[in-house]
Amino acid sequence: MKVVNVGLTRAPYDVVIGNDLLDRCGEFLRAETGAQKCALVSDTNVYDLYGERVSRSLEKEGFDVLEVVIPAGETSKQMACVSEVCEAMVRGGLDRSSTLVALGGGVVGDLAGFVAAIYYRGIPFMQVPTTVVAQVDSSVGGKTGVNAQLGKNLIGSFHQPLVVVADPQALKTLPEREFNEGFAEVIKHAAIRAPDMLDALDDLEPLIVRNVEIKADIVAQDEYETLDLRALLNFGHTIGHGIEAAAGYGRYLHGEAISLGLVAATRLSVEKAGLPSQDAQKIFSALRRYNLPMALPPDIATADILAALQKDKKFAGRTIRFVLLRALGDAFVSDNVHESDILRAIEDLRSNGLH
Amino acid sequence: MKVVNVGLTRAPYDVVIGNDLLDRCGEFLRAETGAQKCALVSDTNVYDLYGERVSRSLEKEGFDVLEVVIPAGETSKQMACVSEVCEAMVRGGLDRSSTLVALGGGVVGDLAGFVAAIYYRGIPFMQVPTTVVAQVDSSVGGKTGVNAQLGKNLIGSFHQPLVVVADPQALKTLPEREFNEGFAEVIKHAAIRAPDMLDALDDLEPLIVRNVEIKADIVAQDEYETLDLRALLNFGHTIGHGIEAAAGYGRYLHGEAISLGLVAATRLSVEKAGLPSQDAQKIFSALRRYNLPMALPPDIATADILAALQKDKKFAGRTIRFVLLRALGDAFVSDNVHESDILRAIEDLRSNGLH
């Protein structure tokens, strides 16, 4: 078991990483709160696999557990579902002294975290991530929220968890495609902060620890993304989010769309920021290793991607701020990426070969 | 024109009070933000009266204004409406660099403030309250949110405005009943903090200033209601909210339900905290003067009121915390009010005569 602390000034918290910790969720939560009632929010897939184990662990510590299970998938990540979870909690008698556990992948964590942020104007909560992307990225850092019809994550709050419990064993039940997609965020972390990680992708527990350390370090320094630091975590995400939206939610998994975004942002880094092409090749090889998509099919229109991307929150006013790499591990926010560059990068994604 | 500062440590802001300030909203907002796009959120009633004036004033200062008009009334104060306003703003191209103006009464202020709290994880906003209750109370202090099906204000955020502009002239167009209901909160402020205000209810502008000063002072000391101080503002609200919900939203105006809650809490103060009965009579006289309801009709069931009240956020766990008065101006949070006391207080409300 390893513990990484997210060193926020106001409310630092631990990310606990280790095998079989799912059975100890109750202990970790009880150490942080005297709450009596607890909502366990999960989705249909994850609840079937791990819901009872986590529920039992919470009950063992005296929590009165209300289980709220939402349909699995990105389509749950919307305001109507937030509203339904809140109403279920009101009916279940949870109040401002209650707490919440988010058990699942990125969708559950983002949605349930947002519910915790706004229920009675905010109740404390725990993240129990069960996918690669949630364990290495989205469960840490306090960004919570849902999608608007025209753009991802446009509605939400900053709300940090009390504690995060990541059990690598939970990743064993992921279908291959869902397992692989998580590596897009791992490769992103490697690209912006830790190039040597590209040679150490196999051993899961230390890999999760390493990724959480990278994320925790950045979040502790720039909790609300007011500096240019936290923005570096958006490497690959501007074009990635545009593709994800233009393709229609459900076609690409989040990490698959981010893979395409990483390819585009890496090429732009070569063109505009002097990233050595052997560094770019290392990123491409890693993506390829996890069978992540690297070419854009013709039926996803460039105009749709651009339109979706313009709704994206990485744009402030009319200025396009875009994360580039000078070298592996050396990322920065550039003001020198224009709409025409992005257009060309999207078109370049259509050629299957990598130049 | 008078300015009251809400002296929060992190982000203090001004409440500007004066006649004809509706035409100067743009100036006050421009002094606080360089934003280009601005959502003007109002309801059908208020927009018809003042929407264009405020819009013009914003445009004069270079804001690109997106008008979003919601149906007037408490039924708009729900998540579905929050979602619709957010989607309209996404379609209108507003992003994290945009701002928002809430023009209207308590419903618009609470709802639009909540939209500002969660849009792109929070954008800055201005309150332009146009009812008595909004000017003397709800526009100041940063509580934003909407109702759940089973309880008022259960979903929301703390999100302080950049500036509040209150124009007493706007109150001239209020129907008498809507004007009167606002005095429930004025009488509450007088009861907990400023008994002499009960003898100076006529002159609107200084009255608003005085009420904002009381609210600002309390909020500045206890922004997140973590001490027992801000909780004092709930005097009359526990039973009032229960009655409002049990009666069905729309039957009582908010202030009318609070009037009934004030009568009950005042009587409980006489019984349990030694409030002199002549002090109680002063509160009753003031409520009577504004034609506010003081007796509960037989068709609103006590069981429904109790059920609604148990969903209310003034209850923490199983402990009932209830605001009482020892004397006019001397309020405190009591742990000595039991369910049986509340039951009796509700039953006592059914007798028209005041004892």
C-alpha cells in the first residue's frame, strides 16, 4: 500500500493505492468523517462487480448506506442524472451531515463528485476509482462536473475529496478496450512530466502511484487552474475533446479521442515548438502499444470538430491557448497556435501514416 | 446612493443602493470585469419591466449581452431550469471569460447565481435585485441554489457576486402582496439584530441600507455558516420552510410562509427562552401591519409540515437546532427545541388569536 498526499493548503488529502483496498473503503472514510449516512453512487457495471463489497465495508464502519446506481456510460454524465441522484438522496434522508462515495470510472467520479459539491451546498465525499483513467487522473484534483449538450465538462465545480482509494485489482475486470484507453492519460503525464515512464508501463501499482504523484504535484500548486501549470494537463485534450464531441458520444471512449488529440498536439509540437521527431515517435509508439486510435476516419467532419472545439473551455475569449512540448517532459502553454494550425493538424490526422 | 461593503477576506464586494441605479448597472459591472460577453438572466415579469433598460446599460459599457428569460415564479427554481439556462449560454458562445447578471427577485438571483457558480466551474456575476426580499436579504451573502422536489434550496453553492446593485425605484412596480412579503425578512432582521428598526419601516432607501448592513456584517464573519452566527438568519425559517413546502409551492409567497414561521418561532421564544411577551407583540404588530399571514388554515396538515421540515437543511443529523430570541435583538441557536415543541408550535398557529 502506498499513500500519495495531495498537498493543498486548505484541505490536503491522501490518495491510497494498493491491492484489495476495496474491502477497506469503510476504514479510510471513517478515519475522515463521523457521518452517519452515506450515499454510495455507482453505475450498473461497476456496482454489479464491486458494489456489495464496498457497501459491506462501509456498513462495517457504521455507515448507513444508500445505494444509488446510475446507467453505465457517458450519457449519464448530464444534469438530468445529477438531479435524479440528488432527489434520491433527499428521499433517502441524507442531509448536510451526510457523506458520499463515488465508486466507478471517470463518469461516476465526475458526476457523483459534482453531486457532493452541490448537495446542501456541499458535502464531503470519497473517490473510489475503478478504471485506469480514474485511478491515474480524474479521481485526483477535485474537478467535478457534467457535459452540456454541446461540450464536455462545461458544467461543474471544484470539490476536493476527503480521500481517494485506488485498488489496482479492480482494473483486472476491465474489458481490454477500457483498460487500454486509460493509457492515453498515462502517456500524457509521461509526455508533459516524466518521459522515463514510457519505458515502465507494465507494473500497475507503481505506475498508478507515479501518475498520482505527477497529478498531485500539479494540483497542489495550481488548484483552480489560475496559473499556466494545471493547464499543462490539457495536453492533447483540446483537439481530443473536439473529436470526441464531433464523433458523437459513445463512438470513441474518452481515452481514444484523447489519443487522437495527443497525436495532433505532438505533431504541432514538432512543427511549432521544436519537439525532436524521435521524441514524437516515442509517444506514437506508446499509443500504438495500447491499440489506441491514431488516424481520424473520413466521416468525422473537420467543421464539426472545430465547432465542438470552440465550445471547449480551453479557449479563453478569442485567444487560442494550446499546450505544446519543447521536448518530452517540457510542456508549455503556447499563444502561437492559430485556428489554421489546428485545422491542418486535424487534416493531418486523416493520413494514417505518421510523418 | 449608499455603498455597503461585504467585508469577506477573500473577495469583498460592494452593495450599491440608490434610486435609478438600474440605468447604471453596466458601469458598476464594467468596474469589476473586463469580460466581453454577458448573460442577462431575468424572468418574464421583471424582464418586461426593466430588461431593456439594464440591457442597454450593459451594452453601453461594451458588453455583448445574451438575454435569457425564464418563466416567473418559484416553479422555475429547479435543476431543469438551471440546465436550460446553461445550455442557452453554451449555444450563445459564453465561456469561462464571460460574466452574468441576475436581474429579478429571489428566484432569479438564487437560480442565476447558481448557474454562475457551476458554468465552466464558476464565472463572476452581478446581482440586480428587484424585490424587497432580494434587496434586503437574498442578493447579499452568496447563497445560491434551487429546490429539490421535497425541500427548498437543497441543491446549490456558495458563490459571492462581484457587486450588487439595488434600486429602490424597482420596488414601486411590485404588486402589494409581493411588496409586503419582503417585510417578513426585514422584521426577521429587526428581531435578531435591530429592534429599533421596527419603528422605522417606512423610508425605503435607508431601510434597505440598514438591512444590507446587518446581513453583510453577519456574512462577513461567517461566510459558510460554520459558526452559529449565520444560522441566526434562519430565525423563523425552519417552520416557515416546512409550511411553504406542505402548502405546495405557489400557495404562499416565500415571505408569507416565513411570516407564519416567525410567529411560531416567536412564541417558542416566549415559552423556552424567556422572550418578554411585549417583545413578541412588537413582532406580531409589524407582521400584521404588512398583512402577512399569522394563522395556519386547517387544510395544511401538520404531518406534511413536519415531513417537509425534516428534509430541511437546518437539521443536522438527528439534532434539531432552532433559532430563538432571549429578547428582541438577542438571538441564539438552541439545542433545546424538541420535535414535540415544534408540533405544538404548529398546532398553536391554527388558533387565530395571539396569546
